[in-house]
Amino acid sequence: MTERELKAKTKSIAIAVAKLCDTLPLNRINNTYVAQILRCSASVGANYRAVCRAKSGRDFIY
């Protein structure tokens, strides 16, 4: 899988998860879980993009 394909895949996963979370009922219990799931799904793509921008091995590890 190329870098471009993986970026598109992580973006589509984040969008799909957001749409799924939008269909869940809102209440005190679900709100906490929905917020966490949204953050986690978006962070995968953000972390991958940050790795792609790494300028060195140390920057990649950071």
C-alpha cells in the first residue's frame, strides 16, 4: 500500500467512525465513549501523517 493510499484509508476510516458515532443515541453514558472513539479514530491518521513528515530517524521516533 502506498503512502497516498494509506492516508486516504485512514481518512476514510475516521469519517466512517464519525458517521457511525452520529447514529448512536446521545446520553450521559454514550457521550464519553463516543468522544473517545472519535479521538482515537482521528489520531491514527494524524499520527501517520506526522510520521510521513519526519525528517530524520530521531524525528520519526519522536
